[in-house]
Amino acid sequence: MRIFIASILCTLMFFLLPSATKKRHIAGNELKTVVIDAGHGGKDPGCNGADEIWEKEVTLAIALKLGKFIEDSLPGVKVVYTRKTDKFLELWERPGLANKENADLFISIHCNSNTNTSAAGSETYFMGVHKTAGNLEVSKRENAAITYEENYQTNENYGGFDPNSPESHIIFTLVQNAFLQQSLKFSQLVEAKTTSVSKIKSRGVKQAGFLVLWQTAMPSVLVETGFLTNASDRAYLKTETGQKTIAKGIYRAVRDYKSDLDKAAAVKASKTSSDSTAKKEAVTKKK
């Protein structure tokens, strides 16, 4: 009975969802604009690392460093930040800004936490079904940020989402993401590139339902850079060197992702040109 009720609720909520994919031209074929989202901020501090540092501080530092790498090394790419200071943003504003900017990639930076202090490592998520209880717990913790918003229960941007309701989280199993494969590809690049330069080990690429990724109309990922509740990860994430290294790894993922898109576009353009030439030659022969 509970599953049946959940299915009905999810179906109703699905039809009430704002449709992000209708808001803009088709994304994912080029990389001209990247939106970097420093998770949490202001009155929403995120998770805490042994009273030494807050998530919102680490995410902002990494986001700004990542943006600088892109601006300095990929001059044709526009960087937009959801926040550049210790500012509170409602969750819907973050994907909303990405859609407004017609972004081609959305990167949300976060830090993880766990009651098990031995849990360590980075994870990169893209929108999808909660494959494990652990994935669900991560998304529930990040989605709980909406409780800092005074009107989240009546905010139509969330389609009636209730962070305390298990049924609400099931809705994400019904959402079809048009950029699933590109988000997966970029997630894999993030984990591969950050692991190659960072001291923080990779826990892999995962899927889960995050509100901040839900309405984005472009390839989108959420990067859990490490666990602030783990002494080793925390020590690294607190430092300028650690933050810069992680930002460099994510930048390299952006660089390689753009390179792959550019190569694919060049191949497509070449094929289109060849087809056009062949058609003209066929018409000439007929004459």
C-alpha cells in the first residue's frame, strides 16, 4: 500500500514539476558557459568538520579557485558563479541561474559527512536513481538545505517536495534527465582527474536525486570533494594547497570535456561538408 501511495504521489508531482528542458536551446554540444555553484552559504553552513571548518567555507574556496583556472586557461569559456561571498541562496536559485545563463555545464561543489569518521574520499554524483541507501542519505542531507528557506513548503519551484518524506525522494526515479550520458561522462572525468592530483581517494561516480541538479537544463554534477568528518580528508580540505589541487583536478575535467566536445563538433562539421560536396557533385554529373 505504501509503495502504491508513493507511486501516485510521485506521478502527481512529476506532472507538476517545472520543465527545465523547455527553458533553453539544446545544450551539451559545446562548452561556452560554465556555472560553478559553491554549495551552502550564509545561514546555511553545511556540514561541520570537528568544529574546525564549515562546508560553506571549503566549497567557496574551491569554487573560486576552479573558476580562476578556467578563466585563465580557457579564455573562450564564460564562468558564472552562483555565489562569490558567504551568501545564502535558496536551492532553486542555483539551477535557475544556470538556466538563465544558458549554461552548457553546471558544477555544484560540496563536502561530505558521516557519523562513521573513517569514511573518506571524494564522490561525484549525477542526477538519477538512488542505487544504495548511502547515496540516498547523501542526497537527503544536501536536499535538507531547503529547510533554511522560510517558504519552501509552498514554493512551487519544488513541486511539493518534502525533505522529511521518503515518498518525496522517490520522485527522482521518475525524472528523465536529457543530459544523463554527458553528466555521467563528465562525472567520470572529475573523479579521474582529481584522483590523479589529489591526496583524497576516489569513492567513484554515483547517482542520486539532488534538488540542486533536478531542474538544470544542461549536463550537471554534484562533487563531494571529501569528508569533513574524516581527519585526513579534513586536514587536506582546510588547506590552500588541498583546495587548489582539487580545483585543478576539476578544471582538467572541464578542459578534457571541452576538448572532446570540440573534436566531436569538428568531425560532424567535416561530415556535413563532405555530404554537401557529394550532393553538389551528383547534381553536376546529372547535368
